[in-house]
Amino acid sequence: MQNLPVGVIATLIGLATGLIMGLAARFGGFATLSALRSAWDLGDQRRVRLWGIVIGVAIVMTYALDSFGVIRIAATPYHAGTINPIAAILGGLAFGYGMALAGNCGFEALVRAGAGDVKAIVIAAIIGITAMMATTGPLAALRDITLPIGPASLPTGIAQFMSEEVGLSPFFFAVIIAAFFVAAGLSYMPLRRSPARLLWGVAVGLAVALSFAGMTWVHENTAGRVAVEGPSFAEPLGRALLALMLPAEEGLSFSAGLVGGVVLGAFLGALFRGFYRARADEAPVALSRTALGAALMGFGGAVAVGDIIGEGLSAMATLAWTGPVTLAAILVGCWFGRSYLVAPEPDGP
């Protein structure tokens, strides 16, 4: 493996991670906005509660591997910079509101694209382009001035903070927090009666931790030039688009493999279950509203340094302070967005 180029190794790690997530979406019901819709509109909490299993497994495995030196949590982007709660809240609100407007997040757009939804490809592309504009493009300077992120100075993780206060290892507190999430998931009887969903939830949690482990190996073998990444679908969508326009040796990365893996997994799942077909979404949603929602998600994901998967799952797996803050902001923003969409039209004159 050491004889392979670094870009190839990172791409393979991303491909494996994305493949598991794409298959889990099709066979295990792992989802984001559609999970919230099921809970809010239908009262079916199985897919929302599944997140408890995913997050719990991801936390335990991430901290277990970190305690053995296989993962370097401190090198992840969620721990390497200062905590900026304003950026987390504003970015999360924008992302959540945009998610409601567009009807998808970046991850679910890729899943739908894998099943042949052409409009989902447009959503994913706008998210990626807007996120790159706000991180390395013309809006990057404005973001850095208004919401600066510098080197970390205080414990940037919940478990690390508790460890310094009490004196026990971060892994001890990680297990306690993970047990809470797993209990929240398993306390819902319909989910306990869905063993396939539970297994796919465990698989996604393991995939997140193993992606950190694989990228830690890449990080250490490149003298820190490559970041320790986990799944996220804002800026990585932009990097994946760039990979299509660059020479192979320059475009290969974890992000490119991750995006391709999700689409491939969703495609294989849709093909196996017999509902793949190339189409545009039949829902009569205005393109302008969809585009605005996607742009808000890209900008919000860039400001918060992650989307609902990046902050709600990867950052939560490392128990970064920004994880629960951004995830809560995303949920609030999504609720406001849905409230706007279902509000009755005012009577005309």
C-alpha cells in the first residue's frame, strides 16, 4: 500500500467510506432531511433514532482508535482551530434553512443522483461551488475577516475538557456520551425491531471512525500536508467537481472518493432494489427556490466548517464543541424553513 500514490490511497479510503454510506441509505434507511420528515410528518422516528446508533458507534470507535494512536483527533479540522460559536450558529442556521428550501442536503442529493434523479445533481453541484466560493474563492476573505478561525488554544473537545477538569482519560467520557446516544436509539421499540437498520447504522459509525484512521495514516505519511478528514458534503462536493477538471494525479483525494462512493453505493442499492431510473424530480418545486436552498447550504456549510453530516456526524464522532452547536442550529434552521414552506399564502386584494 505504501507504494501507491498518496492521492490514490486517500481516494480509496473515501470511496470505501462513501460506498458504505450510500448502501446504508438504500438498505438501512440512513438519511438526513427525509429522516426528519418521517419523524415530523409521519411520527416514524426510526431513521432519526438510527442517528443515535451511528453517532454512538462512531464516538466509541474514534476514541478507542485514538487511545491506541491509530487516529489523531487533534489533527481533525474540528479540533485544529479555535471555537467560533457564532460561525457554527450562523452557518448551521443557513444550512438548515437551505436544506428545507432545496428538499435535500448534499448527502441525500448524491443518494438521489445515484438512483437517477437528475435535479439532485444540480443541487449537489451548486452546494459544492458555493462552498468553494466561501472557502477558497472570492468570498473567502470576507468570511475570514468576519468569522476568523485561528489555531486552537483551549480544549476543543467535550471529552478533552472533561478530562482536564476531572483527570480521567477522554475515552472514559466518550464511552459515557456514546452510551447515551445508543440508548436514545435503542429506546425506540420500532427501531429495535429493525435489525437490518441497526446493522447498517453500526456500519456507518464504523466507516466514519475508519475513515479518520485511514486519513490519519495519510496525514502522518505526508508530514501533515493532508488533513485528517471524515465524511462531509459541503466543500468536499466542490473538491470532487474540481477533480473532474484536473489531471488524475492532482484531483485524487478523500473528497473525490467519498462523493463517488456515495453515488456508487446508492446506484447499486437502487439497481438491486429495482427502482433505478433516470428522471427529474416530479415534485413541482421552483428551480429558483431549489438553487437558493443549495447556495445557502454551500455557504452555511463553509461558514460552519461542515454540513449536517460533517458537523452532525464527523464532528460529533470527535466530540468537538462545534458538533452539537452546529447540529442544533441546522435543525432550528430547517424547522424555520419548513414553517415558511407550509405557511398559507396570504389572501390577495
